[in-house]
Amino acid sequence: MVDIKVIENEKDKVRVEVDDLTLVSLLNENLWQGKVDYAAWKRGHPLLEKPTLLVGAKDAKKSIVEAAEQVSEDAKALKKKFISAMKD
């Protein structure tokens, strides 16, 4: 399971620490598909720091939740494609 730690939690700005670099990248990509002022992630030293995601938007919390839902939907669609491809 992925660990998520909220570092900063305001209406228009949220910063979270996520222990999965792939998930941070996917969330960031999906955030840019929505209505955000900015979305960026930072990776410090891989042995000392976890990646952080910073989001600024009119409703940053809602934007992150919507991005996470889109990642989940994309993963389900990918699963269906793999299952279909494996039947051949």
C-alpha cells in the first residue's frame, strides 16, 4: 500500500509526500489535464526523501482527488486490455 503524508493542506494549495515515484508522476500528469494553476513534483535523494507533489488550484484538494480517480480508471482500463490481449 502507498503511504501518503499531507505536509501542507490549504484550500488553494496542497503538498503531499507519497512514497511511490510512479504514482506521483501519474498524478502530476493527470492534474495538468484538469484545471490547476500549477502542479509539480520534486524528488530529493532517493534514500533520504520521499517524492513530494505540490498542487495549486481553486480547490486543490478536489483536484488531487479527481486526478487520483482518473489514475484508477486508467489502471482499470489497462487491466481490461491486458486480460483481453492474454486471451488470444
